Amino acid sequence: MPRRALDNPLVPDLLGLLLEGDAHPHHLLAALKAGGEARATAAHRGTVYHTVTALAEAGWIAPLGREREGNRPERTVYTLTPEGRAELVRRLDAEIRDPRREFSRFLGAVARLGALGPRGAESALTERATRLGTRIAKDEKRLAEAHAQGVPRLFVIEAEYALTLARAEHDWLHGLVDEIRAGTLAWPTAKESA
């Protein structure tokens, strides 16, 4: 298996899921898809199965046996090995320590915001802020429900982080829209942008 399969960004997610409990690749795929937009985007059946094979070949996970549910085909259940746990800890530690810049599609679009013109930019940013506000409200409600059910904070800390980022973006969007409306955000003329 090529080493680059072990560089797949799903590796820490898969190892982390197996830290929580033994599972077969189909269960891992379902858990990734249920884990939110970022995970679901990268989680495809072929990618997950390919990565699981690479993890097993690296000795980071090991097959426990096969199980069958109803008429479904048999599936191999995997468990995390001590080497896999050590690799997960190493990767998580490195990710937490290194504040790398992460490039998002939104950041790429904002870099070319001027192409929309002031009215177009105002409209697009306002709509994004509205949609983001709706998502924030839903996420706040889900987080409050988790806290009310006694879910330990450590188990939902990533939800807190995501909410903090979403709130900061929401505030930034509103501030930028206010600048566009007030005319304090300089917009290049047609000649300047050519």
C-alpha cells in the first residue's frame, strides 16, 4: 500500500473512531458521514475502505473477525492496535500544536470579493450571514441539549470550537456588510481592477 494512503486526512478520524470502539468499515463510513460537513465531504466508500486497508497493512489496526447482519454480506471488524493508538496520539498532538493556515473555499471566494461589485458582495455576504445565523442557532440548541443530557464537555468540545469560529465569522460578515453599505470599504473603479 502506498505510504500516501496513510497521509489521508481521514486517518486520524478513523483511528479516533476505533479508539471509541471496534467497528467494520461500513460503520466507520456511517460515523464519518454523521460527524459533520467536513468529514462527510472526504468520506466516500472507496476512500474509507482503501484507508482501512492501509491502516491494517501499517499495523495500526487489526481485524478481529467477521460479522453478518441479516442478509448483508459479512464484514470485517477492526480494532485499534497499540501502535495505532500511539500514531493517533502523535498526529493529534502535532495538529493541536501547529496553528497552520487552513484554506477554505470561502476564503478563496473572499479573496476575489471585488469581482462581485459592492451590491453583489453586499447581497452575497448578507445571505451567507443569514444562513450562518440559522446554522449557529441550530448548533447552539444541539450543544445545549447535549449539556442538558449530561454529555461531558470534553466530548463536545469540537462543537464549542466550531460555534466560536462560526460566531466570529458571523460578526465579521455583518461588519463587512456595514462597511460596504457605508461606503467605507474602498472599491476599485473599473480601470483600477483591470
